[in-house]
Amino acid sequence: MSFLIRPAVPADVPAILAMIRELAEFERLTHLLENTEAMLHDTLFGAHPAAECVVGVEDGAPIAFALFLHNYSTFVGRRGLYLEDLYVRPAGRGKGYGGALIRHLARLAEERGCGRFEWAVLDWNENAIGFYRGLGADVMPDWRICRVTGDALKALAAG
């Protein structure tokens, strides 16, 4: 089997969205999934892309993806690379594809002069936590993600 990592292209959008759906099912978050092919295409390839994506391809077919974007650290004084989602389809697990994607993004962060490479992990996903720790990542126990969405976001914006 051959595996390669390459930047996503517009023709990958349906496969990436299918994997996003699989990830939402795994994380038990399908009730939050609103993304569509048109939205994802605009996010990655529109006039003002909000994120980037690399695709892991096994024997010519997408089997994994990593969607990422830049953030900024006021403390470090440089931008960082933030991994929004990493997913490997079940048929590709245990083959080193997830680690290859993480290492690919780490190299990209280094090439771009980023001061950090960060991502979040669900607290119940012990397999992922162990995997990330095995790659040298610190799981930050003192930080919590704050989020405002939907009606709460509208209310906050209004005033």
C-alpha cells in the first residue's frame, strides 16, 4: 500500500466532508454538524480561505485529513498552527497515518515560523490523549475552551 500526504484540492471536498461526518459520529456530536460541501469549499478554496487542509491518501483514495488554521500568541509574539480536526478512517488506523499527519503539520509549523502547534482533544478520548502524549504533546490540564454559539452569540453581540 502507498500512503501520501498532499494539500487538499476542490475535488476532495466531498470526501473530506464525509470524514467530518464520520468524526462527528465518533465524537457523538452529529447534532452540531451544520457544514455542507458549499460551506467547506468556501472555507478552503473561497476568496478568503479560513483554513487549510491536507489529505492522507492510501492507494489513490482519501483515507485521512487534517484541517488547520493559523492563530496568534500574544505571549510568544508569533502565529501558531492550530489543528482543528484530524481524522483517519478505521481502515487506515494502526498504520501510522495519524502520526504522519501530525509530523507533517509540525514541519509546516516550523517552516512557517510558528511559535506553537496546538489542538484540543476530548477529555474522554483516552486513546487520542495517549497517542498525542506519545508524540510529545502536553495535554494542558489548566486550560478550558470557552465557546459562545447560536442564540447566545447573537445575544452577546447585541449587547
